[in-house]
Amino acid sequence: MIAVENLKKSFGEVEAVRGISFKAEDGRITGLLGPNGAGKTTTLRMLYTLLEPDSGSILIDGMDPHKHTIEVKHKLGVVPDSRGLYTRLTARENIRYFGQLHGMSAADLESRIEELTGILGMQEFIDRRTDGFSQGQRVKVAIARAVVHSPQTILLDEPTNGLDVMTTRALRHYLLDLKKAGHCVVLSTHIMQEVAALCDHIIIIADGQIAASGNADELLQQSGCSTLEDAFVKLIGTEEGLLS
Amino acid sequence: MSGWLTVFKKEVKENFRDRRVIFTSLVIGPLFGPLLLIGMFSLMADKTSERMEEALELPVVGQQYAPNLINYLIQEGVEIKPAPNNPEAAVKAKDEDVVLRIPADFSERWDAGQRAIVEVIVDESRNHVGVTSQRLRRLLNAYSSQIGILRLQLRGVSPQILNPIMVKTIDQSTPTSRAARLLSFLPYILMIGAFVGGMHLAIDATAGEKERHSLEPLLINPVPRWQIMAGKLMATSFFAGLSVFLTVIAFRLLVPFLPADLLGTSISITNPMLLGILVVILPMAILASAFLTILASFAKSFREANSYMGLVTLIPMLPSFYLMINPVKAETWMMAVPLLSQNVLIHELIRGEQVSISWYLIAGGTTLGLGLVLAAIAATLYNRPRVIFSGE
């Protein structure tokens, strides 16, 4: 479970995040929805410990990620915006590397890689070097290495960016399975269909602040619109950044 | 398995799969230096012996004014050639190496017992011409003193009166120390090996991670950043050290091809000497790796990092140049200056001198110490968000 309280972060003059508070419960998928540049990635980076907040508090399963960095990292599975693979290693070696960095035993690691290969449908390319992989194949490997240690909380930054329909569907099924198994899933996106199809709780972020939050029905009610797209535009007050 | 070991193993494995790296760091790098050295020697030896042995072809202006001198030169094996119309221009245009000119008043002055003048026209700025003009001058001086002695004897004066002092040089250099002069490039070649060997991995592990967008996922893993950097640094040092090691091996294997006899020296490169050189140079691999890693960490891309690296190869040259211009005696303070200490120590070793253990320790200690300070700096670099996210 994640609890964020009045989080703020500036880069020089630019206030990227201006007081964000929310809760992401276990067994739910929480979506951070907002146009590009709204502060979603910065918020996530503070959650996964790479950026230190200027003020505000974060608790992940009751621990402050900036005080108990290593413990929190063990509980997190993160698919960041950057998902580069090592092209001279095979998919399996890429995943194994991250499993080893998590301190997994060899036996656990190998059986977990087998399991993930099945779940994500990677049988065809698991032992190929990742050089020349398609976007979909790369994302699958990036997800597999992020969750190889079976983390309780999973953070994904724009996970479906650049994916084809089939891979997107497979990813959604996987996230729904994680939710059913009681994991806490947080994803950021600027695609409305995605939140509508997946998320139990939607947090609309614009200009570094929360513009609205709730489930899909609640957001429609709050905005008085009939479609989520209209509601989204109305709630953030601009169409800017939606078309990219 | 601890974090740094995991990182180390992965970096080494990954880079061993890169044929380009293997080729440049572990094949071309180690072979290039020793081959260059041997090539240089062979060329030098060839040129010197060629010029010493081949008949001296000499264009002479005004042969008719000094028939005796010309006869003497012919007896000494000089081939007299007709002179070009404009000797100065011919020498300038590099058509002729040396031209001898005998002025018209030569015989007049000769007969009068005055000093007769001959002119040697030469461009002394051309390196290889030196041997030819020296040979000619030696012949002319020999003729001159021969005639001088004859004239004195005719007057009943002992020729010794002309040479109140006779200089006798007693050369204290050993054949090995003379060879050492020729091998003064070796420290530079070995240090370049350390830098070039670690270069690719240093870039790949830092700027390369940023460029392929794998740095952020890597840093999210529950391993302290200093351990990740330590693993990378050790992998870089491993490659740098391996490159140096292979350079020494290549050098060892190529020594028999050194044309030592031609240069009048006998180089005895012994295995203990090479072992000493390795002990001296290996701390340098760590220092070079830490330095390269810091440099590459500030670059956003492979290309940017590569452009810094060109300058890096100049750094190990500095002490070599310093010693070339200002050849000084090895002293203890020099051992505390990384790069310089390796240069001086390797020189001493090649010269076959006994090097005290304390010098090894000071040189190794200061180099390793500076390397570790730089490594500590490198380890903290990735605590700065600007360094992590600057590739975007």
C-alpha cells in the first residue's frame, strides 16, 4: 500500500509536483492520468526512490522510501519510462541479472524466470539476444525483470507506450491477475481507454496537482459529462497535451 | 552473491561478447605498441647501417682545383660525381644530400701554406643527412690533419705539439642502459594500454547505460549505488589490467625481433624484469579506470564520451615528454607522482638497475590511493539525479 501526503518537487524554477496526496490500496489498480508534463513521472520517481521530494511524505507499506531505501526497493517492482535492455545479453540473462541484484537464490530465480516466460508469452525469444527485439518483446522483458522478485507493489510508467494491440491486451490481463492476487498496482498513462479498462481508482493530475480523483463513474458524475474523454478534458481544464 | 560481484560478472561477460571491444582492447591495443616500437627500431637501424655501409656518392664543384684531395676521397671509397649547376638549390630541393665545393683559389692558398677552404653544402635540418655529412667531414678532417702532420714533420716539429690534450672517453654505459634509451617509449605504450583497455567498458558502463536507457532500471534495484559503481569500476580495471598484461606478453614475444645487434646494443629483457614492470603498472589500471569512469559519467552519450577519450590518451604522454626534454635522475619524490613514477620505475627496470622495495611501495601506494579517491568520487556521482537523468 502506498500513502502519499502533500508531495512537492521543483527543478530550479519549475514546480513539477505541487502538493499531491493520494492512497493506492493493495488489491487495486490505481491510475495516474494526465497530459504529458503533468508531473506523473516525477511523482513515480519519488515513489521508487530515485528522486528525493522537497517536502511531503511517502509511505510504502509503512516505510519511508528515502529512509529505508533498500528495504522499500525490495518490495517494489518498477517498469520506468526507460526500459533499455542489454543487447549483448539474452532476454533470460537480462532478467537473471536483475534477479541476482535482488539477491535471489539461483534455484528460485530460474523457476521464477520459467514462470514469467509462460505468463508473459516469451517462450519464442527468451534465449535470444535482445538486439533487434520488437517494442513488444522489449516491454515484456522489462516487465519480467521488474517483477522477477515477486514484489508486493508494482509501479509502471506509461506501460503501453508503443505497444501493439495484442501485447497491450496481454499486459492488461497480467495486471488484472496481479490485482486479483492482492498486489498494489500503480500505473501512469495519458490514454483514457487504458484507465477505463483497468483502473479501480483514477487520479487525474494536471500541472503538478490533483485535478480530480475517484473511479470512472465518480469522475463522470463530478464533471457532468457522458464520456470519460469529455470528463478528462473538463477536469484538467485544457486539451493541451492530450493529442500527443 | 553480493551486488558488486553480480555487476562485475555481468559487465565482463557482456563486454567479452562484443567483438569490437575484444579486438580493440585485447588484440590491437596490446599488439600495436610493441609492433610500433619494433618497427621504429628496425627502421632506425636500417637507415643508420644503410648510410654507414653504402658508398658515399659525392657531387663535387671545382674538382680540378684540388686533384690530390679528390684522389684521397676516391681512395677512401667515395664516388665522385659531377656537381649540379646550382648546388644550393639542389640541396634545398632534396635532389642531393650533400655537395662539396672547392673554390677556385684553393690551390693558390694551398701552395702558399694558407688555410684552404672547402665548402660542404648540406641541409642539417634533414635528419638522415647527418650521417652522410658526418662521414664527409670525418674524411676531410682526416685528410687535413694528415697533411698538417706531414708539413710539421717536414719542418722538424713533432705533430704532438698540435694536440696538447688527447681526449679518451671511457664509456660507463652498459649495453642494457644504452638499449634502455631506445626503449624509453615503453612506459608510454604500457600506460596507453591501461587507458585504451579500460576505455570502452568505462563508456559502456556509464554513458552507454544512459544512452540505451538502462541506467534508471538498474539503479532501482536494491543494491547500494556505490556497489553498482564498484562492480563497474572493477570490470573496467579488469579490462585495463588485462590489456596491459597482454601488452607485456606481446612485448615479450616480440623482443627476439628487435634488431638489437644493428644498434650495437644487446637488450636482455628478462622475465623478472617484465614481472616488475607489471607490478609497477597494474595500480595504474585502477587509476585509469576510475578517471575514465568519472569522465564518461558526465557524458550523455557514447559519442560525447568518445570525444573526451581522444584527449585522455594524451595524459600518459606528459611524463614521457617531461623526461625526454628534462632527463633527470630518479629520485624518491618522483615515486609519489602517479604516471611519472611508473615512467621512472620502468626506465630503471629496463636499465637493469636495482630498484628499492620502498620505491615500489610509494609508487604503488600513491597511484592506488589516488585511484581509490577517484573511485570514491565516481561512486557518489550516481547519487546525483542530474547525472542519472541527463540522458533524456
